[in-house]
Amino acid sequence: MSLTIPASSTIAAVSSQATAAAVPASGKHGEFASVLDGAIQAVETPRRDANQAIQNLLNGDEELHTVALAAQRADLAFDLGLQIRNKVVSAYQEIMRMQM
């Protein structure tokens, strides 16, 4: 069994969620929460896939290189999510420093 989630699609999913979060809300309640949930899921999905690949390796159903790739995808997705979070926090702090 091989994992078919390319790293580029994970990066694109997290990036599109971050871009959607930057778009002003159009009056819909809970839109920010749904965007945030989608971004978290985009980071969590590769982690779950990597854990499943590890379990499959331990059961003898997976090859080592596919497990290593799945773990690397999970690491990259987490790092990207962390960098996006850092940028959002930095932007929020900058806005809070502005004088009215």
C-alpha cells in the first residue's frame, strides 16, 4: 500500500486556507472558525497518514521508503503550518501596535 498524497498538495491546501483567512469576512458567522479548522485538518491529515504508514510498516504491509516519505510530508506540513501561524501572530501584533 502506498500513500498518494503529494507534499505539494498538502502545501497548497495549507496555503489556500491561509489565503482564505486573509480575505475579509463577508458577514458569515463562523467563517473564521471553519477556515481555521480546515487549516488544522490540512496539517493533521499528513500526520495521521504517517502514523498509519508506520503501523503498516510494523505489520509488514508497507515499505520503509514510503514510510520515510510520509513522515517527511507530515514534518513539512507541520513546519508550514507553524510558519503560517507565526506570520499571523506577527501580523496581529503589528495591528495591535498601530495607534488610532
